[in-house]
Amino acid sequence: MSPRAVLVGPPGAGKTTVGGLLAEALGVGFRDVDADIEAAAGKPIPEIFFDDGEDHFRALEREAVASALASFDGVLALGGGAVLAPATRELLAGHTVVYLSVELSDAVSRVGLGAGRPLLAINPRATLKYLLDQRRPLYEEVATVTVVTDGRGPEEITAELVAKL
Ligand SMILES: Nc1ncnc2c1ncn2[C@@H]1O[C@H](COP(=O)(O)OP(=O)(O)O)[C@@H](O)[C@H]1O
Ligand SMILES: O=C(O)C1=C[C@@H](OP(=O)(O)O)[C@@H](O)[C@H](O)C1
Ligand SMILES: [Mg+2]
């Protein structure tokens, strides 16, 4: 079993939003790995980071991604940092992986003050710039389809994806 599409990209790319719309358009289920992690941990992501640390979050994330890739056939949204793990990048090989790209200014306006995103709690703009520069090559490495999201609404992006997939 393999997801119909796996969405990757930085925070604010619209993985969660477009993922839900895409699943609806394709008539398949939608799953967000961040929600799986929260269910496994029994608490919201900011609390996992605060109580247990980022390393623990990343371990839960690797397990949740591996499990979803093996058992889910709908549209799967990953968290923005899931591609940091080499093991996860290897697991993504052979899947339909959609990179929702976004430049700094749109990402900043979409995430606002970073509520619910612990990595962005302090100085979201500077942190997002760092994350975008660090991760862009990793998203490009795993992607089989890329969609530019800057200046475009979720419905338009979804329509492009339906045509491409
Ligand atoms: N294409 C878009 N244009 C404008 N706002 C968007 C777009 N995609 C998502 N958003 C908004 O940006 C915020 C972050 O979107 P989200 O789907 O959570 O991104 P991600 O899961 O990639 O971090 C949400 O408030 C969402 O409504
Ligand atoms: O970029 C990251 O490292 C993270 C992104 C978040 O998901 P979104 O990309 O959906 O915001 C979430 O997984 C967690 O806060 C860590
Ligand atoms: Mg998300």
C-alpha cells in the first residue's frame, strides 16, 4: 500500500490545507503525520517539544511517517522537518512526493507569530529563513512533483495538483 500523494515543504507551504483539499478532490482519505504524532504522544506538538525535546519529537515523527507510508493509501501531509531524517528520505523513494514550495515572504505571512509551531516561537522570520535555506535541497531531493505556491490560493494549487497527479 502506498499513499496517493505525500506532501512535503516548509511550515506555511500549505501541506495541511492543500492536503485536505486534494484528498477531497481525489475522493480519498487525508492524514497528517503531525496529528498522528499528537495521538501517539497524547499531547499537542508544542507540549512534546517543551516536555520531551525536539529529538524525542523527531523519533516519534520517523516512526509515524514510516507507519503511514506502509499502511495508508490516501493523501499524506508530513511536517516540515520530516525530511531532515535520512531514513525518512530513503523511505520516500518510490512514492509520489509533492513539494509545495514557498518563499520567505509568503511563508512568514502564512505562519504569522508561529502559534502551534514551537520552532517558530521566537523570531519566526529569521527562523523560517534558516529552515528554508537548510531544507530546500532536501525537499528537492525527495520530490517527484513540485508546485510553486507563492501568491496563489489553496484551491488553485489543488487544481494544478489534480491535473498533475
Ligand atoms: N496557498 C495559500 N495561500 C494563502 N494562505 C495559505 C495557503 N496555504 C495555506 N495557507 C494558510 O497558511 C497557514 C499555514 O497553512 P498549513 O496548511 O498549516 O501549512 P503547513 O502544513 O505546510 O505548515 C494556514 O493559516 C493556512 O490557512
Ligand atoms: O518544520 C518543522 O520542523 C516542524 C513543522 C511542523 O509542521 P508544519 O510544517 O505542518 O507546520 C511540525 O511538524 C513541527 O512543529 C515541526
Ligand atoms: Mg501542517
